[in-house]
Amino acid sequence: MASMAALFIKTPYDPSHSITKFPNTHFASTFRVSVSVSVPPGRSKRRLRVSSGLIEPDGGKLVELLVDEPLKDLKKGEALSLPRISLSSIDLQWVHVLSEGWASPLRGFMRESEFLQTLHFNTLRLENGSLVNMSVPIVLAIDDSQKHRIGESTKVALFDSNNNPVAILKDIEIYKHPKEERIARTWGTTASGLPYVEEAIVNAGNWLIGGDLEVLEPIKYHDGLDRFRLSPTELREEFTRRNADAVFAFQLRNPVHNGHALLMTDTRRRLLDMGYKNPILLLHPLGGYTKADDVPLSWRMKQHEKVLEDGVLDPETTVVSIFPSPMHYAGPTEVQWHAKARINAGANFYIVGRDPAGMGHPTEKRDLYDADHGKKVLSMAPGLERLNILPFKVAAYDKTQGKMAFFDPSRPQDFVFISGTKMRTLAKNKENPPDGFMCPGGWEVLVEYYDSLVPTINGKVPVAVPA
């Protein structure tokens, strides 16, 4: 599509650094209107820009790391001759993220300078002095034996669990993996039981290897959901096809209930009131690693489809796609990554709710993060100034109307807050929530999922049955 040509290129391979150097970013638009937004007393007034074009990616252009078609056979042959690193499922998800440009302007797994900037500043400084946000390290760990096998080689080949070559990592740099510091700075605690830490860091190697990626083939999972995994380029093309003049992103890792839908439809109404003509919702469930008690992706996608089929959300103004990133549950630190990645997909508005990317404390009976810190951090985060943050309105079940509505503090007795724990309990017991809490088709999917978790004879719950 010609209009996309200015927004996307296949990045040439430059061995000098993993970050692409591009000019300062800005809104790529021909029409802007400043809109004044009311704010609480004592806070500065922020002006939102009504723009007729998509926001530019971080660094000015999307960085795509797929090898050109004519070179694929040559590169695959080269991969077979190089020292090998076997990728875990989470490592492969990060290759997916990097290959499609979600982490633009990164061009591979982080070298030490990028790792330290991310860990200490939550930003990366480009050659021209500008900053882009980067709050979670995207790194690849290796152990002592792998480091020894690599020796003096400047390249390594990355292989998946089926022993297929996935990518070449070139102009490599190997440096120490400071696990405790990484955990403390990313999560704000070193308490045991952090899901991502236990899965991907505790038993990982004591070294990190960074370099520029050459990805041999698009990453596919063959799970029936690849059609939903739209890259930033494909999403931008879809938004352009729909003539979107604003894109508002909503990330979730849970089933959609009518409170979510109310928030999303109200956001579109607010954007129309601000002067936008065709704001498009990016409903963007996280599709990488999640903790064991989260509803699996296949079931969530099945539930989201029912939400659209039942008319809770308008398919004409909604794009459903899967975000391939693994989940850290790192609260205000991680939510910056979630927001930054959506800029690269074309979103200029990001909806943020209570305790985004948070979880309960792994060893104490409390939340790990303050529920309001995520949205506060997003409003101040360096490198995210171009993104308009839309804080969640609190929705609850209004007994007087028999539906989800925005909470009215003047009549709190009329509202019921149905927590995730309560929702799961009802679904497990095959009980129905109050009418108007979730569309019937979506609720049936949730009940079906929990019904699939039939305990075995020894009382252990098996892996969920694929939807």
C-alpha cells in the first residue's frame, strides 16, 4: 500500500549496533486540532492532538528483521554451520516480537549498553540524542557450556525446540547476566514466586548474548490462531484500509465482560466528541507466556469472538489481534512496554486501568503494586510523550439498571463489584452471573473452559483442553 511505504521499510543489516538510527519522531498527519481536556485541580492541562494520520513508530520507521526471500536458503545453510543456541518457548516469543518490529528500533537481543539503559533508565538513547521508551529487557541467556562452544565466533544460530533453524544472531556480544539486579529493578522485589522469574530467569544461564537478528521465516505457532497474529505492519495496513484517524488500544489477558465493552465504546464516543471521524479500537489480548491460573489464549480468543458475534463490540470499528509478547506481571514497569509496543502498531491512544500488568504479591496477602501507579507512570514516562493515555473509568454492575455501568459514588449501595475471583468461581460452579454482566455466548465459553479442567484421580488439574 503506497501510504504505508513511508512508514515501513525492511531494515538493512548494520553490524555497528542493535538500535536503528532515525530522525526525531512526530505525528505523520496533515490535519491537527488541539483539544483541551478537563483535568483535576492542581494538575497541568494536557492538550490532545486530533490527527488524520497514524502515529509514527519509535525511531521513525518499523524495524523488520526477516531475511529477504532470495537469501533464505543461503542463510539457512549458514545457520547449520554456526554454533547453536536452543530457544525456549519464551525466547521464541521474543524472537517473534523483535522480528516484526514491536520493539522498534531494536534490531536484536540487547547488548550490554542497551540492557543497562533499559534496566536503569527505562529508555534507549538514539544516535541523534532522542529517547525512546524501553522498560523491560529483551535478552537471551546462555550458560557456561554454550559460551564455551561459541568461542571466538561472531555469529550463532538460534534453533527452536524441534531443532529447526529460526534465526542468526550476528556481531554478538556476551556479557554477565546480573539476575538479582535484573529482577529487583524490573519487579521491584526479589521475592520468590514471581511467575516470569521462575519460568525464565532463575534457571537461565549466567551470561547474556546480544546482537543483530536475521530471522529466517515468520514465526508461526500452528495453533489455529496465526490468522489473528497481525504484525505492526499488517495492523497499520488494516487501520489505513479502514480510514482510521485514531487508534485506541486495549490490552487484556482476561475474558471481556460488559464493563470492558462499556469502557471501549465510551472511549470511542469520547474520541468522536474530540473531533475524530473514525476512531478504531485495537482489541489486543496478550498472546505470549502467561501464568498458570490465567485463562489460556485459545479460550480467550474464542470468548472474544463471541463478544463480537453477540454485538457487544462493533466489528466494523474493532480490530482483534494477538500481541505476541510474554507477560512479566511487572506492573508500572511493564505497562510502559505494553504502551510503547502499541505505538509501533499505530495506536495513538492507550487505555489503562487499575493495576495494569499487576498481580498479587507472591508471598504476602496484598497487591504487589499500587493500583494507581501504572496510569500515573504512563502519564509521565519518558519516551511515551506522543501517546495519549486514557485512564480507566470504574465500571460495576448497577442493580437498578440490571447492567454494567460507570460507578456513581453518590449511590454506592446500587453497585456490585464482581471481581475476577468471583467471576472464576461462578464459572467453575456453572452458575450464571447477573444478567448484563457478560454476553451469554462469552459466558458459555468461560464455563466450558473451566469445565474442561477436570481433576484427575490424584487431584491434579491437567493442562487445559485446547479450544
